[in-house]
Amino acid sequence: VPVVVVSNVPARLLAKSFDQPFGLMSKLIIASMVIFCLSRAFWSFALKRYSSASS
């Protein structure tokens, strides 16, 4: 998903194929923050449940 965002958004900005760039940018920022928070929550969950193979 991030690869698509990185490649498509700059191309759209250069082509100016959408009307409200700030609306799109705010949605992208919010989506990035949500994905970051979800990944942090999963990381914390996985770290709590981790048990070493050598101990």
C-alpha cells in the first residue's frame, strides 16, 4: 500500500487531475497516522507475547 501512495500521489499532483489537493493530503496524513498506530499496537502485543527460543 505505501508503494502505491508514494508513486501515485506525486503523479496526480503533477498532472493536477484532482480538484482539492489539501483534502487528499489530509486523508493521506490521517490514514498514515492510523496505520502507524495500528502497527505500534500490534508491535506491543507481539512483544508482550514473545518468548525466546534459546531460553
